[in-house]
Amino acid sequence: MSDIAEITVEDMVIDFPVGGGLFRKQYLRAANGVSLTLRAGEALAIVGESGSGKSTCARAIARINMPTSGTIRVDGAEITDPGFRQSQRDYAAKVQMIFQDPFGSLNPVHTIRHHLARPIRIHAPKLSSTEVDERIIATLERVGLSPAAQTADKFPYELSGGQRQRVAIARALAVGARFILADEPISMLDVSIRLGILNLMDDMKRDGIGFMYITHDIATARYFAERTAVMYVGHMVEWGESDSVTQSPRHPYTQLLISAVPEAGIRKTRERKAKKAEIPMRTPESRGCPFAGRCLKVMDRCHADMPPITQLQEDHYVRCHLY
Ligand SMILES: Nc1ncnc2c1ncn2[C@@H]1O[C@H](COP(=O)(O)OP(=O)(O)OP(=O)(O)O)[C@@H](O)[C@H]1O
């Protein structure tokens, strides 16, 4: 299977059934009209609070969730199309997810060697035992876990959180991942080691790996990702080049996220500018801007109509009736 250059999501909607009666099912709309592109060698950060649909979108790209509508294309070929040529196994090798809790995805009774050998054998059954071992050692070295031979013989509990996340990254690389969907990969790690993981992933971009970097933290999005998309309850509200989105945020929700970032040397966060309100649950029947209930600049039409997309700069877009 050839390398993937681009994964494009267009107008993706994902509904989950959440109850209702026999004749009238109720659905939660976890993603609505999501369109984004992941490119080899680049990172796209998806930023938003809990429940904004970030993981749901990543799971759809990993083919764990099926979109209700919309398309996901890999170099132009639609992955939900029955004629899609790549097998599920090939695709799973090239597009891998890593998660917040690296310990959760590692079995405490097996060594790191076992954790890497198993997926390599599944995805490359023709390799000899020596070749499998060589690949394990090379990959552990690639992610900075040296001496690799010693690390390979360790059990997950003998590694720090940061080292475990490196093992998770190694496992993705070992089977030939070209895109990594990283779901809050540093949020459970000690602050002192977060930067090391971000730098490793940054380094991997130079080898052509593309990232979807899911985070609550817009400050790290700017540090690591070339492009940033801000999501609120299933909707992309602002997106584009990370510097532009984070330095000139235009959507009131992006402005709120930025205002919550503590400035260097200042302990207190700046005053948050938004109404206190419950994060709404969207359904297929919901109308208007999802942020209307919290927005200080809300207008009548915000409750009635979803704002159209406005292009602010070459690579900076917003969905807000103010523009
Ligand atoms: N399988 C499911 N069935 C029903 N609802 C779901 C399912 N998966 C996700 N949801 C709902 O979809 C919405 C989006 O969830 P999702 O996990 O994608 O958000 P998130 O932005 O990744 O949040 P977090 O940062 O907490 O991981 C939430 O309201 C969640 O409860």
C-alpha cells in the first residue's frame, strides 16, 4: 500500500442514539458539518472543551465510528465506499490512534518487546523473528527509549508515564503509521515531560508523519500544530493557520479559550469572557449557533441560524454572525 498524503473530511455528521421510544428515537449530534484536512508531515490541532466532539471525529477517521453522513477521503478515495481498495488492516496500520492514558493500552503482564512484536507480526507476517526484533530495537531508539534492548525487556510498570507514551508512539511507528490521531497525548503526563513528547512528535513530522492533535490546551496547539481547528459541541467554529487563530482569535469561543491560558509569570488567569451556562446538547433538530447561550455578543439571529463560514484571511475561517 502506498503512503497516504492527505486525509480529507467533508461535511461530516455523526449522530448517536440516546434513547426515545420505539417509534421516535432520539439522537445526539456529536459532530455537525465537520470538514478538515490532515496532511503528511503536518499537524492539525483540534481544540475544545470536553464533549465538543474531538474524539468522535478522530474515531471516525480511524474507522471506529461510522459517520452518519459526509465523506472521509484518503488521497481522494472514499473510505466508506465498498470499492475502497485498502483493507481495514492496511488502513489501520497507516492511520493509528494514541490515547491520553498510555498505561491503559499496555498489558501489565507483558514486556515492551511483546507489545511491539505482536502488532508487527500481524501487519508484517513475513518478517523473521530476527527482523521483528531489529524493528523493535530501531523503533524504540527512534522514540528516544535507549538503551533499546533494555527497555524492550521491561514491563509497563517499570516505565514512567512519558516513557509509556513513547512506547505507544513506537507501537504506531512499528507497523508503519503515516498518520497519528493523538487524543490528548500529554494531558495525563507530568508537566515537566510534556514538552519532550511534543518535541518527539514534532520531529516525526519531519519524517513525513501527519498528526491530528486533540487537546483542551490551545497554547500547546500553537506550539506543535501548523493548523488549528476550534470545536464547540460538535461544530468547527474557527480554524486555519495556528498563529493566526491563536494570535487573532475572532470567534468569541476561541477568545474565551485564549483568555483562560495563563500568561508566563502570571499566576492568575485573565478574566473569562462568557456567560456561565451549561454546555448544550445538540440534536439533529437543534438550530442556531451552538455557542449562543454563552456568548456575550449574542444577537437574535444567533439563536435561529447557524452562521455561514466566513474567510478572514488566506487560511483563517470563522463561523460567527459577527463577521
Ligand atoms: N458511543 C457514544 N454514544 C453516545 N454518545 C456518545 C458516544 N460517544 C461520544 N458520545 C457523546 O458525543 C459527544 C462528543 O464526545 P467526544 O468524546 O467526541 O468529545 P471530546 O471533545 O473528545 O471530549 P473529551 O475532551 O472529554 O474527550 C459527547 O456528548 C459524548 O457524550
